[in-house]
Amino acid sequence: MGSIPTPGTVNPIVPFPPTTVLWVALGGALGSALRFAAGELMRRLPALAAFPWATLVINVVGSFAIGWFLRWASTSQVTPQMRAFVAIGICGGFTTFSTFAAENLTLLQGGQVGRAALHAALSFTLTVGAAYLGYLTAGS
């Protein structure tokens, strides 16, 4: 069974063939397209208009996915290219910290300090919790 590295430890560097960058790019394109589609669908719902729910949901789902995949990959025969395709490409393209930061800045600039704090707290708690839940479920 795989484990999460303890803080301060360094994982050995895995050499990647030059074609790995193509797998990362393909995964990133797929993840970004999925993020765009999911975000657009959620933003069209009037009930979600007053809060950046789309980014929060996308980041929580992506955090769960990467937690699950990395745990599963640690106990499976996954190539370094497949790991890069999914974890760096798809999950990296799907989740977005920069959008989270920009949306929080917009809330703060609009004087909505409480909403910005709530968004930041929920984003941190739910994404880390989702990654851990994904990790746990992949081991069962």
C-alpha cells in the first residue's frame, strides 16, 4: 500500500523521456477543456451566481481525483508518462489556483471580506479534505 510522504522527505526524481511533455500537454488540454465546460455549466445556474461555486467545486473534485489517482498509482503498474498525463496534465489543467486567487481578489476589492474569507477557508479545507478522501478510497 502506498503512503503520503512525510513532510520534509524528498521523493526520488523519476527520469522522464522527452515525449512525456507531450502527454502532459495533452492531459492539460483535456483538463482545461473539462474545467471550462464544468465552469460554464455551473455559472449558468442563477442559484450559484452570488458565490464562486464553480471554482470551488472544480477544485474539490480535482483534489479528490488527484488524491485517488496518486494513491492508486502508487500500488499499480503506472508508467511515469501516465502519471504525468493524469496528475500533472488532466488534474493540473482541471483545477485552478489562479482563478481562486483572482475571484478572492475580486471579492476583497468589492468589500466582501466575509465572502472572501469563507471562499478561502472552504477552498483550503474542502480541497485538502477531498485529496485525502480520494487517497483513502483508492486504498480500499
